[in-house]
Amino acid sequence: MGIPSTPLGAVLRDLYAEEFARIEREFRATSNGRMAIEARASLLDRIILDLSREFLEPQPEHLKQLSIVALGGYGRQELFPHSDVDLLFLWEDRGAESRYREGTQAIARTLWDLRLRVSPMHRFVHECEKFQSDNSEFNISVLDSRYIGGDRELFDRLRHKVLPRVIDRAWSDLLLDVSELTEQRHRKEGDTIFHLEPNLKNSPGGLRDYHVAWWVGLISKMKEAGRWATLQDVWPSNARADMEAAFDFLAAARCFLHFRRGRDDNALSYELQAAAAARGIGVENGRSIEPEEWMRIYFRHARAVYALCTQLLDETVPTSSKLRSRLRGWKSSRSHPGFSVVGLRLSVLDPASLREPQRLLEVFRYVASQGVKLSREAEDQIRRTLPGVFEAGWSFPALWSTFREILLAPYAAEALRAMHSSGLLVRLFPEFGVIDSLVMRDYYHHYTVDAHSFMAIENIHRLRSPENNWERPFANLFSEIEEPELLFLSLLFHDVGKGMACGDHVAGSLEAIEKVFARLDMKAEQADTVRFLIREHLTMSASLLRRDIFDLGTIRAFADQVGTSERLKLLCLFTYADIRAVNPEALTSWKAESLWQLYVFTANYLSRSLDEERFPAEPADLQFVDRIFPLLAASASREKLALFLEGLPRRYLFAHSPEEIAAHFQMAQRLNEKNVQLRLENRGPIYALTLLAVDRPFLFAGVSGTLASWGMDIWKAEAFANAADIVVDTFHFTDPHRTLELNPSELVRLEKNIEEVLSGAIPRETLMRGRYPARSNPQPKVNVATQIRFDDESSPHSTLMEIVTQDRPGLLFRLSSTVADFGCNIEVALIDTEGQRAFDTFYLTFGGTKLSPDTQERLRVGLLAEG
């Protein structure tokens, strides 16, 4: 029965609001996303048919030469709570257009008045017979066309005659459209399923990838069999349950986001992950689980969807001429009597051979050496074969020698991922299973623990062809190590302890690797090296980020832990790969350069052949003065240079080149003209601010506060003073908002602002006022309890104060102000941030010596009170 025509808008608005609220209530009760999206599609069908009765024909099924068609997600009856409604009005001819255009426009206007996001299209049926090279989105959306009302025969002609002819003529173009759009979307999303806050629709492994696999199946089935595919046709039998489970989970999660946000927002934010987990969305409605476990389930579903999507694209999309040429060039190197390679996918010619362990591993050795991927059939064959070949944790004599070859091959990471996906990796090493899709929910680690391990191995192999200058030293180091397979084995298992019920993941990983050793025929000294790398895998990064690497005490302590030059090389490469595999921004060029400096300093210490440039003589040494003096102006004298250097600690000479020291000396000579000397340099991704002035209270706090008030992120700061109380402070910082890059003139204003703060023209207390109002600060995604630790052993001249706390704007300013309030001097400050967790290390002195226990305790109390 139709909706009364008066007042039409109000009736429709009430109907939609009432039914939408009912759908939301039912979703809250059941968390059944599939039911919710089908219900909304049915609701729109009802409203559109009622509008058709009002504006087109009292009996819509009697309409002639006009068909009303749902497209895209609406056509699939997957209409999410706030998704767009894609609607096609299909004309038979000009006469139909003339009769019905005004009515179809009235339908669209009324839907818009209901605040529905409707995208109406008008097409003649003959227009749909042509592949639209400039409108790939329409070409794809019409694949999911569904009849709503009007001329049924016209729709049937579109669905069963016109579209099959288009696919028959242009199937390769359609598949290329799907492939190119998918590639562009994946690239925009970083080509990874792993995101801290993934987009449920567009991220790799999300709903769009599910639909890509569906479209590929539709096109392929129509081309091969001349009929439209069903789900049973598209999903391989062994993948069907996984794909439908993934869709149910993703649909429930996306409905949850839409209802929660009240709009078409598909970003699964950190906060909403916790909220969805508390509701058991997509798992078991009402059963609360931990957010880490909920995200682990998400990544498992995303991995299954992404794998099938990319497999189908690789196997069905026509090979480009460029790729065909590459494959011809690779033919000889890729030939193997047991395998065939089509495109980039490997098939096993004799599946029965997979029952032999050595032949089974040969598949992955080939993948590791050639960079191909397994076809769906090959992966299925391996998965079916495994139970009859390996008991979990079983070994055989050649396991280590074969696995070693896989680890050493250039595409080892790809092979390990394939082994993991097929189930072989966990079959061989059950210890690895505890980190399958394991999430570290700290807003710093982007990837699951298993993916992080594979990526770390990939980072080392990529050093074979370094892309950046700062990668080249590590590439050279990689070429020097004697047994790289030990590095790769350590990287694979270094974090398995994170999935074990133990307080210390390093201890857990060491426990697990002993079980692995029992199945590998390794020499005792090789096993010792792997134990060392796992045991010490955090040591070098801790020294790098939380110790002054220009302090000889730091180098000595680190060298004592490492012991030998070969282990130092391995640990340096391990640290490089491990940090780089945390998230895309974790290993910046300046952090890599600092890692390399730490390696060089330690290598020189171990060899006791201290490099003259890096480990110069004491400042009073005339030869050292001779190296700086030629860089100075003609008016300079050796005596003045020696006076400037007098009293500066030896680590100052480690931290700065002769050219930089010469510049500092010249700045010091100008202090009589201007009592604060500044130099601000852009060094690529970071800025370096050098300040010379006569020492005064709160100088460090004033500079750090000014930089913070400008929105700069300080990552390292150093403070040195000579015998004449002239301080040389350096601040290295980034400009996350690109203020200085986009507005070069602001460099001058920033320098002026610093001078005004140091002179007292701008009170230090007002620096952060108004810039970050307390009520505007967002709720932290991770709550971090403040921890403060003092250390009198690591440095011969300073007390180290290590602070772990919640990162927030102006943190360094507040900390340094409190330190200054207690009369302490900051010698070096090392600033590190992991997600929303700040790790700040200060080298402090009081009256030129280390802090007394009483001063340490009073400072601790003051810092905790500051919050």
C-alpha cells in the first residue's frame, strides 16, 4: 500500500526515522551487521517504490520503458547505515526519458530532502552496451545491478543480455580497471593490512578487497560460463568459510562505526576499537574481550581477505606486455622441473611429491630465491598435505641446512610469509604460533608481532640494493658478516616471548629458542650467537636513544656487553632492522646516522684504534687546536681558541666536527656585541638550533619552552659549558606542522622569539599559556604512568635521570623548568617517543658534581607533583 501523498515529505521522514531506529535497535541487540545492511536496503526499496507510485505510476510494475535499478552496495543489498545510495534510472529510449524524467528527478529530490546521500544516474539501455573507458566506477558498480521496480523486461535485457555482451567484449579491460583501482587504493593505504587505525572499507584486507574478489569472480565466471556467478562459484571451497566469516565481522564492525558516529565514517579509531571489543562486535554480542584480542581477530580476517583478493587478481588479470617481457627474461632462471610459474604465481606439477619433507621445503626455497607467490591451488595442496607429513615440531636431518638456504635467499621474507599462511612454519616451529596476528596495542607498533618479524628480515635483505645514502653503511656492514643466517634466525624468533605467559618477553623468547635448537642441527657456537642476539636485542637501541653516545662511559659499558666485533656487526644490523620494522616512521635518517655513530665508536673502542676525528685528544692538545685553527678567521688567535675550549668536556669534541667547533668559537667571539648568539640550520628532516650565551638559570627551559610553543618536537638536546661559563646548547627538533618550511620568514621570528624569552622580555611562564588549553587536549589513546629512575653508575660526571611518562605538548619545557627550580644543570637531554609514551633521559649535575640522594628524592617529588 502506498504512502499518502500529503504531506509526503513528513510521512517519509517519519517512516525512515522509525525504521532506521528499529534497525539500530536490532543491531544493538544482535550485532548482526549482515541483517542490518539488508534491512536498510529493503527499507530504501520500499521508500523508492512508494515514491514511484507517487511520481511515476500507481503500479510501478506496470511502468514501461523505464526500470529502476540499484547499483553497487545497494545493488548487493549491503547498504550500511550511512552509506551512499547508488540508483540508476534506465530508459528504453528518448520517449521514455521525456515521459519520466520529471518524475525521476522528483524522486531524487525527495530522497535528498530525507537527507539521504543518493547518487542518481540516468542511462539509456544502449549506452550500457558500451564499455566506458572514462568511467571505471560505473563499469564496476553496474556488475551489482539489482531490480527495484518498473519495466522488468528492460532490466532483464540489461542484466542477461547487455552486460554479458559487454563483459565478453571487454573482460580484460574490466579486470584491468578493477586491478588498477585496487592498486591505487592499496598504495594510498601503504600496501599493508597493518594500520593502527585501519579503514574498514578501504584498507587492504577490508570490505573493498572482499568486493574486489567478488567482482573478479563475477567477470571470470561470465567470461568462462556465460552466466552470473554465485558466492559458491567465486569463493574456493576451502576459503568460503573464511571469507564469509570475515564479511560478517567487517560488516558488524562497520555498522557499529556508522551507528556510533552517525555518519559514513569507516576509520576504526583507537577508542572505537576498545568500544567494539567491549561489546563483542563481530565476535559474540555482549561478551567483552580485550581490545588487543579483538584487533587480533580483525587482522586475521583482513589477512584472509587480502590474500584471496591478491591471489585472484594475480591469476585472472591479463599480464601486461611489460610483465610478459620480464617473465621471458626470467624464464631460464626460474625453470624448475617440479613447478610452473604463471604470471607471478607458482603451481606444483606433482602434488604427490609434497608428501616428502625435502620436496615440500623445496617449494619455499624456490619462492625465497625467485620472489614468486604460491597459487591458490598450491597453497591448498600444501595445507591438505601437512597433517600427513609433519607432526607439530617434528624434525628431519636436513631441516637446518634447507631452512638456512631459505633465510639467506633474497626473498626470504616472502617465503616465510607463505610458509606461515600455508601452516608450514608453525608446523615446523610451534613456538611461532603464539605470535600469529598478535597485536601490541601501544599506539607505536603498527604491525602484528609475526608481521614485524618478517618485516625485520625483509629490511636486512633490502640492504642488497640500498635506496638512501644513510642505508649504504649498513649495506656494507651486511656484506661483511660471516654467518647472516644467524641474524635472520634471531630476527624470526626474537619476539615470540610476547605471546607467552611471562613477564619478560626476552626471557620467553630465549626459552622458546632452546626448543627450536633441539630440532636444528646447529653448532654450539652458532646457537650461542643466536642466544646473544635475542638476549641483547634491545641493548643497542636503549644505548642509542637513552644514553649519551658521545660519553666514553656509554661506549665502554656497551662494548663490554657486546664483546666482539662480529657480534657488534650483527647487533647493529639487528637493531637497524628491528627499529625499522616497528612503524614506517620509526627509523628516521637522523636516528640511523646516530646508530651508525654508536657502531663506529664501539668498533673503534673494541679495536682500541680510536679514530682521530671521532676520538680526538684532550682539548688542551695543541695538535687538536691546529686542526680547528685553519678554519677560523684571520683575526683569531690560538690563545683565544684554547681559552674557549678550556673546561669543555671531552664528549663535546665527540659530538661536534672541527667545522662546527670553529663556528661555535666565532659565535662566542660575538657575545660582546649581542649576549645571545643563535644559529638555526635546516638539516633535511630535522632542524638544528645552536645557542651560545653566558650561563644563566632557566636558559635550557626557556629555549625548550619557546620551541614547544611553536609546535616543534625536540628529539635531542645537549648543553655544554666551558671554564668561562659560556654555554653551548644544541637542540635538534622536527617541524611536524611544516611551519618553517612553508613560511621561511618565520625562521627569523622564531630566533627573535627565543631572544625575547631569554632576555626576559617575554615571561617564561606564559610560553605555553593559551596554546594548548587543558580542556582541548584530546584524551590519550594509551595511559602511561610516570616512572622516574636515577642512575649514578652510567656516567663518570653526571647523574642520569630517566623519565617515562605520558607524552604531551610542552613536556620538555615543564620538566626542564622543574629541574632548574631545584638548581640542577642539564648537561645532556635525550628525548624519545614511542607512540604516546615519552622516554626522556637527562644527564644532570648540581654544583658541577652528581646529585646527592637527597637532591634526587626532592627532585623526584617535585616532578611527580608537576604531573
